Amino acid sequence: MEHRQVSMLVCFLIFFHENGNSFPIGSKESLLGESANVLPSKRYGVFPKSSGRFTRMISPKPRSTSRLRQWARRISPVPWVPVSRKEALEAEIGLFNLSRAPLHVYDVDIDKDVKLHTVEGGSNHSTTVVCTAGYGAGLGFFFRNYRNLTSRYHVYAVDLLGWGLSSRPPWPKNVSSFSEAENFFVESLEKWRKKVNLTTPFILLGHSFGGYLATAYASRFEDNVQKLLLAGPAGINEHPVALFRSRLLANFASWVWKNGITPGDFIRKCGPIGRRIVRLHNRMFFQKKKSTSAKGLSDSEVQLFNRYTYHITALPSSGERSLRHILQPGGVAFAPMGDRLMKLEKPVGFIYGRYDWADWRHAHRVCQ
């Protein structure tokens, strides 16, 4: 679950590409209907794309609930919320409807039993933008951006392998270096590009950890990228980010990081209260606050966002295991982004939010 101010991507992307102006946020009225057995459908304003390359999104049949689980729910002091891809997909569709953008939602088969979850819109435009979300996030995090982006660009947003609603293969046990961890994502993204027949160079937009992986992809397949746009990218800082003032907490966080313990592990182990922890996190970082001018999530938006983030976090672990192989404690990359960006011959732009955790001065040093 990554950072705030993702909604600022629209105005900066348009400025970076056309020196245009920002646009108002889309409608916040939810169009999520009562029935969601077959998703997506025209009722939701999100349309399936059927082709030999794609798999239509059909919600799985609900699993039967055992008597023991029913009994546990009745006596539990807090609600038990089993993890469900169907629930995550329904919440994602609801978030897309808030943008009121005509979107196609589908899975792209990149290998046997391996799919990348994709949303597409604005296919009538010539310039293509491909969006990748940050660590533990998904393409639903861009829901406020789709309406304005699709009005100017042919937009793809893709859940990277092992995250969001994409396939979650077990993390390879033989991964021992940052290059092997990067290949897990970079190679699957290149297979996705070929499957969707994206033959012309595109603007690649990556947020936070997705920005790091976007840089890794551009470094390897530079001819496929027209421009690289990095929103609060991880791995660009040369010195560790101090997240805790207490040395004890800092040492504990470092131990957790090095041992590969992830936020998803914590949510899964918490069982019944996992969803409440996610809701608390989202209230702290994403919901509107009277004390700031940040355009956080409204009450109606945050209900869907809570459902979405809980389920994509609690689904089986996969890509999240890459963190300790790519970044050191404090966010310093084993292979700093600055060195790679210097070698790129394509334009690179940076985006930082007013309340962003990432320090823009690291990007400024790279630009100098």
C-alpha cells in the first residue's frame, strides 16, 4: 500500500507531454450495482474486451463456507473477512466507475496459467501511456486519473506480476540478486507488451516502486519507451530514509526488512482484524483531512478503496517478496536509479506530491 497524491499524476503528465493544464477530479458518485456475478458489464460503464489474446473477466463461484467458519464468525468479537479476488474485482470496478471513463478490463495471458490484469481506455488517441502502480498497490489506485488521461491518451494500466489482480506465482526461491528480482517483473511486462501488440514507443509512467521497475524496464528495452515518467520513485535516494526517530524501532524495522517480512504477511496473520488495520492505514494516509488542503478520498470513495486494498494485500504473497532483493533498509537500491537514468537517451520526468514521503531533492540531484 503505497503513497498519497496519486491524483496529481494527471496534471503533471499532461504538462510533461504537452505543457497543458490540470483538470478537475471526476465525479465521486458510485455506479456499482447490486448484482456483480458477471464482471465487467455495460451496467457498470466498464466494458469487457473479447479477443483471442484476452481472457474475459468472469467472477468465480463463491466458495462454500464450512460450519466451523460460520460458528467462528458468530462468536468472533470482530468481523471475519475472508480474502477474495471476487471482492477485490467488484471494488475495483466500483472505483473505475467513479472516473466515469469507458474502460476495458481484462486479463492478458502471457504464459501458461500466468495472466496480467489490465485496464485500457482512450484507444482513439495515438499517444500511448502505460501505468504501473507502486509496492503492494494495483491499477485501482489510479481510479481518479482515468477519465482525464483517456480524454487525451490511449491508456493502459497493468498490475505487475505477483501484485494486484494479476497472477501470483510463488516467488522463486533461487533469487539471490537484484537483477534476478528485476527480471521477474521486467520480462513479464515485455511479454505483456507483445501480447497486446503495443508496437509503437509509449510513455511509461511508474509510481514509487513501480517507478523503479519502470526504470529497469526502460534501461533494458529503451527502444520501446518514448518517455519515462516517475512519480515519487523509490530507489533514487542515495542515503537511507529515516522513518523512525527511535533507534529501537529503526533496528526492528531493519530486521523485519532483511528477513523478508512484508506488510502482506502482517495483514494475513492478523486474521479478523486485518481489514480494520487496512482501514486505519487508509484513513491516516488517503482520507480527507480538515487540517490540510490535500484532496484525499471522500467517505464514499474510501469504502470501496478499503475493500480493494484489503483484498489485494491479503491475497497470496508473490511479487512482494522482491523488496529485500532490490532495496536495502531505508529505501536505498542495490543498483541506484540515478546511474541508469544518466545512461538513458529518452526524456525523463519526475512527479512529487506536496505530502509525498519521497524527497524530491534526490531527483533534483540526478537532473543536475
